[in-house]
Amino acid sequence: EAIETFRWRTGHYPRVVHADAIFRTRANLEYCKQRGIRLSGPRLGRPKIKQLKAQKRLERMDSRIRNAIEGRFGVGKRRYGLGRIMARLQVTSETVIHLQFLVMNLERKLRLLFTHFWRSPFRLSKFFFSVPACVFQ
């Protein structure tokens, strides 16, 4: 469903899907293979003893991307209350989730903006090696 939503929004299928291992079923693998999508994660079945270095590197990169995504979900649950949604209707729950992600994105943008503007006075003070005393009066 998420892949078809992506296709509806962008007009093409994604090149890679970074999903949990639970979604690496034979049906999902076949669905992705038919559409030319690479589904990240370990292969099904017994792990091979000798694995190509390129394959190991690709799996590590996929794991890093997936860990970053899961980390953001963890922050959302811990800091923004995504784990405590009490709405009863599906529409209300989806609205609450969208608003919480909007707040997460806005806070990140404001943090970047704040550090951008406050970084320059500190650079100037390092440039002149000291801040004049009249600044603090």
C-alpha cells in the first residue's frame, strides 16, 4: 500500500524500500521484484557462509538508513507522544499523527535556523579574540 501511494504521488515506483525484516515475505519480495524495487534487509533462509563484500556493504548501508528512520520514530514516541495517541476515530488519529510530525519538522527547521544565526557572533568573537566590555553593560 505504501509503495502504491508513493507511485501515485510521484508517478514512479521507488528504487529501494527500507522496511523491517517482518515485511520481507515471499509475496512482498515477488511484488517488489515484478516492479523493479529492491527490498532492503537480510535474505530469507539460511545465511550463506561466504557472502560477497559488496552484498555485505549494501546490507550495512541499508541497515544504517533503516536505523535512522527507526530512531526518528523512537524520538517521536518518547518526546512527542506518538506512543500515547488516545483518539478513537481513524481520521482523528491520523490528524494527530500528522500534526506531531509537523511539529517535529518545524522544531528541526527552527533549531537549524537558530544555530545558523547564533553561530556568526561566536565566530566574530573568536576572530577578534575577545568581546568588548561595553557589549555586556
